[in-house]
Amino acid sequence: MYCQRLAVPLSHIDSAAKYIGAEAATVGVAGSGAGIGNVFSALVICYARNPSLKQQLFSYAILGCALPEAMGLLCLTMGFMILFAR
């Protein structure tokens, strides 16, 4: 079956849309990296200001790192699902 206007098979249009959708879904991985960098830069600044809170600050940083990491993995999973699901 062909698209009337473009004279291109619909399978090519579907595969192009699949690649574009997968790329759009994985953009969140870059945001995940930026979020993790922001959390650890704040950890360094807070540790420099008050070294006696090292253990408490580090546990908060690990908890703060978990959410961006989970969102990055979710975006990557959605990208793979768009590419390889039927």
C-alpha cells in the first residue's frame, strides 16, 4: 500500500515514525545525567561548607540520585519498547 501524496510505501513511513518516537523517548537520558551531576555538585558544595555532616549529606545525595537515575532508565526502556514492540 502506498501513500497517495508521497508515493512512498507506508512501511517506510511507519519505520521512520518508530525511529523518531524512540529518539524522542530517549532524550530524557540526557536530563538524567544533568540531574545526577546537579545532585553531586550540590553535595560537594555542602560538604565544603560543613564537613561534619558528611554521612547525612551522602545518604541524602544517594536518595537524590535515585530519582533521576530511575527516570533515565524509564526513558531508555520506553525507547526500546517503541523500537522493538510490534
